[in-house]
Amino acid sequence: MTKLRHSVLLRLLIALFSFALIASACVSTEDEVTDISLDTDDTTIDDSSSDDTAADDDTSDDAAEEPVELTASWRGVTGDTVYVGVSLLDFELLVELGFSPSGWGDQAAVWEALVDDLNARGGINGRMVDITSEFYSPLDAADAERVCAVLHQDNETFANLGGFLGPAGSADPCVPGTNNTVMVGGEIGSAEELAQANVAWFHAGATTEFQTINLFNLLVQTGQTDGARVFTMGGAAAADEESFVLEQLETRSIEVVGSALIEALDGDTIAQDNELAVAFERFNASGANTLMVFGTPSASIRGAGAAGLTGEIALWSNDSSGLGNLGATIVDKSIANGTLASTGPTDEEVWNDQDFLDRCVAPVQERIPEADLRNPLEYAPEEENWFNSVRQGCQALSIFETIATAAGPDLTPETFEAAAYGPAGDDFQVPGMGPASLSPDKRGARDGVRLSVFDSTAGDGGLVPFTELLDAFD
């Protein structure tokens, strides 16, 4: 395990203001206490206003506000530092197990570079950000729970950036729930999972529920649901999604002819394939012409390929990240061709965004000259994809910075959440993502969405635009 800790001393600039009080002196005799009569022009000067004049000087526009004193407002927030935990995917393990051909470069160094840049710009309202990072296996929820404890029990931290992905995502509630720690990242898989959170939980892309909602709305808008007879399928790790998917299909009057839940977990390929063979016999018997895959799509698409159905049926997925990273269990990725999912900007659109280049790429390239940062379409499968590391880290940190800054000097989970639901969260920009917003009903920041289609000839296989960026609620 790699554990990094970056600490920077707070530099406060204190402006000193001085006031000059000009007072008038008056000379009087015993008989003339309040005024002096001048024989030259019989003018009377009333010196009773001198005190008022002095008072007016005290309240002049030149008076300066007292600087706000930064104090220890919450666990992980001191007068000069905000402590943050960062959870990182263990790509060494994924490559070793054959689930990924390569990693994301030096993730820990990328995070350190991005935080260094934030601190050089003044941190969060004058407090410096200090990160502690730990690697977790995305295939092992128990390992994710261990990392959650290390980051938020062994260490005093205010927030988690990154969360947990894949099957390890079931450990996400450990952060905002068990440990009452603000989180920007992870995967909000269901309303039940979100209900376990005691403090704010947001992330960059759409939540799982909104990925489903966006997908179905866009499919209806573009006529893809006409004549569809849908069979739903997902793995045990996504079992909580099944009822919501069926509910959303029914709401849109999309015909459902069957469903299946694969109990064998990823990693037990033989058991999965045996279950999939039975499930696709049911699929054929149901008269379905469309497979709606919820949760990680690799197994279900592999089963469709084994049944000879890919290219013959429509495929929909509510997990765009899983679809874009099918893993080594699918040797011939062409079996996933044509699968539709809801996504945001493409990798190339992110890379070409000037805000992303300025706020994300430049700070990392400056601090890590050896970082291989380039158009993501240029990476070969076996090359370390530094772009993914920079995008994930920069976007999560940008969202956290926006909200925490708007929360003001008294940084607590309550002020953080209030800021997210206030003006700061109504309309803000995220590098490489563009317009973003947050609300109690919308925990994923991204606003622009589109239908994308899987194409095995795109790079090492990935999603390419099927429509322009659209409003899923038009």
C-alpha cells in the first residue's frame, strides 16, 4: 500500500490599516463656553459639532473589516489545513489478474500535483489541503472497507475524493455513512444506498439512477424504443438496480418480457457462464429483441456473444464506465458493438477543452515532466493512460474546491452541503465537463448527456457519440 501525505504551511496575508482622527481645538472664556463671537463679521461658530465630526470620522468608508480567524471547525479541518483522503484503484492487481491491459500512470503523484496547484492558488479560503491516499482492489468490497477505515478512522479527514468503483462500490456508504465523511466520488447505486449517507455525497458523472433515467429518456427521444421487447439482465452486485430499471421501463410504456439476475460474481467466470447460458435460453423463449443490462455489463454481453445474439438484438447499458472498460474476460470486444449507453463529453472532447488543459493537464505536466499526457485516442492498450488519472482527479478536486470554497471559513459537513444546494451549485463549470449543477435530487454534477455506442475499432474499444450532447429532459 502506498500512503502519501502532503503538508503545506498556511501563509496568511494580513493588511494593517491605520486611522487618523483629526480633532478641532477651541478656545473659550468663562462667559463664552459654547461659542466665540467675532467682531469682524459677527459670525458665530458653534463648536458643539466637533464631537459629531470625530464620530463621523470613526465610521468612514476607510474603516476595514476585521479578518476572519480560521479555526478548527470540524474533524479534519484546522485553522490552516483541510485533511482529505483519496482512494485509488489498484491497477497493478487488475493487470495481474487480466482485468485491465494497463494502468493509469502514477495516480498518487497526479493527485499530489493537483493538490499542490490548488495550494499554490491559496487552497480553500486560505487553508491548505493535505491528502492521504490508499490503493484498493475494485474487485474486493472487504479491501475497500479496509481502505475506508484507514483513510477516515486511522486518519482525521474531512472528505474523501474518489470513492470506490466496481464491485468495491458497495463500500461507498462506509465514507458518508459510517464515518460521517463528505465524499466526492464513488458510485451512488440506488436510493437505498444514498439513504445510508449522513453527510453530503456527490460525484462528477451521473448517478446510477440518473444514468438509467438519462438513457431511457434519450432512447425514447431518438425512437430507439419503438417496437422494443426488453429482457433485463444484471449481476448480483447490481441487484438493487433491478426494480428501479423495471419501474422506469414501465413508466415509459416500454414492453418488458423477462428478466434475469446472475448470482456468480465477477472473477468466477465459469460459474457466470453457466448461469448466462440458462438466462439466454429464457431470453430466446421470451421473444425479446432487446437486452437491457444493468450494472457492470461484461458478463451479460459475454453471454449474449456466446449465445450468438450480438449483432442480432439491441443492447442497452446503464453503466457507461463499465462498457468502456470491458476487461480481459471478453477477448473479442466486437461482440459489444452497437451497445447504447448514456454518456457525457467524449475523451477527445475533454482533452480539447481549454479549461481542462489549463487547470488539469498543465499543473500535472509542470510537476511531473515524465507524465505521458496526450490525446487519449493515441494510447495503445498496453500504455499507461495518464489521461484517465488526471481527468478523474481534477474533476473530483474541482467540484470539491468549488463547494468547499463557497462554504466559507466555517467549513463543516452542514455548510458544505448548504453551499452545494445554494448558488454555487446552481451553475458552475467543471474542467473537461462544462456546465454542471447539484441539488438534493441530482448528486451527479454533469449536465450535458448524449447517447453513445460501443465500437470495438475505436482505440482499444470504447464508446463513440451516437447523438450530439442533448438535454435528456426535453
